[in-house]
Amino acid sequence: MKMIRNILTCALLLAIFGVPVINAQAIDLVEKTEVYDKEHIPKKDPVPYPFIRESDIMYEKTVWRMINLREKMNQPLYYPLKPIGDRRNLTQLLLDILKNPLPGHQVFAYMPLLTYEFQQPMSIEDIMNVMDPDSTFEPMFDSSIMDIKMVFTGAPIDFTKINRIMIKEKWFFDRRYSSFQVRIIGMCPMMVSMREEEDPVTFEIRKTGEITREPLFWVYYPEIRYYLAKQEAFNPMNDAQRVSYDDLLTQRRFSSWIYKVSNVQENRFITDYSTGMDAMFEAERIKYELFEFEHDLWEY
């Protein structure tokens, strides 16, 4: 009788105190609205480019730039290193786009070749293998969609190492609009890390002190504008007036330097014929050359 009484007491306590716990766990968590719903950037579309005829282009120059994401002006492209709410850094956004593109807005990645940037397509598996050779994609059942999808398995991506972005852009003068314009053609994240080697005696992995710079993949900018226009970038001056990544790049709100310009060899970098301060002065000379061309078009 005493055992039956204990069992009934436990059942009664479970009925009284267990149901609220179960109900509390069953509550659906919804996104909290702090003050207002942010709809401007998520529903924004990129501003379409005006039509340009070949016969209207009187001058054109192809320029390759390097963006150091660690510079203060470029930090909105570099942070956050881990997603915070709906905020993602530019490299994380590009990887998410390549993993799960929206229907009708397909995006392709291309191998970082020296000949032409958009020549050989590259899969997301190849990109992950470049960043982490031990990473793999394995099939896993997703109960939310009741289907099997490929899931990345490997070490977490260290975005602190992906701290540079290469940009290819076209500078041209359009006589129809009488304006000197620039358009970004493509971008390529770059991984900067310390070279490591194995000690032949102790078999320990040690850093050699040599810095390696490895381009990861190129993306065609007009293909990713749809996604960049819908992802907001942090505005250090005003949280209510944030802009999209497309606005930030199109309005030239970043700091960079020129490392290559179109030439007869088409594979010649500035560092191939100048080093140190001379390379910096050569990059400034090319930038001033573009500025001077536009300035000389008008009379004052």
C-alpha cells in the first residue's frame, strides 16, 4: 500500500508541475520587434544600370583593386565575424549565396585564374576544400523540409583570415551622358595566413613566418547585386540610416589601392616591376591618371 501511495503521489506531482514545463517548451519563439519592422533594405532592389552603347564609349580602362578589410573605413565589410541577427559580413554573404541561391537569381563562382576571371566555374565544394582541405559535404536528412540536403562538415570557417577582397572594375567615358563612370565587374575574397610546415625531427606543425595570400573564388558582380541590395551594412554614424552592401560598394565607400591595370601582357602586376614605396607611388600615379583624364575633359 505504501508503494502504491508513493506512485500516486509522484503521478500527482508530475501532473501538477510537469504540464506547465511541457507547455513552456512548446511555445513558438517569434522574432521580436524592438521598435519598428525593418522593411526598407530587405525589400530593396538594386538600381538598374542605364543602357550603354558601344559607340558612345570614347575611353575605357580596366583596373584591379585590393581592399584591406582590416582598415577602419572597410570594417563594415569585415564585421561581424559571426552572424549577429540578420547581419553578416560580405564574405559570409557570398558563401551563403553560393550555397543556397534563390530561384531565378542563380550565382556562379569562378576559379581565380590569371587569364580571365570568369572562365572556369567552381563548385561550393571546391571552395570549401580550398579553405579547409579536410572539409567534406555529407548528405543529411532535414526534417524541416522533409528532404535530404548536403551539409558541410569540417572546421568552422575562420573569417579573420579572409581579410582582403580583390575587385575588378571598368572606368569609361560615356559621351552620351558626358560622364566618366566606373562599374564593378567582379570580386574575389582572399585568404591571408601564415605558412605552416612540419618539423622533420619533432613532426610538429610550426609557422615559418612567410605570409601566403590565396584567392578563393571570383563572382560576377551583376549576378550578386540582387543579394547585396537586400543585405544591410552597418552604419557607425546612425543605426536608422543603414545602407546595403550594393550602396556601399557602388557609392565607393571603401578604401583600396590599385595593384593591376590593363596592359599588353594582361598578366602583369604592379609588384612585378616595382616594390615597396615605388609600387605605392605607381598605384597613385595610375589613380591620378584617371582623375586627370576626367579633369582635362572640361574647360574652367
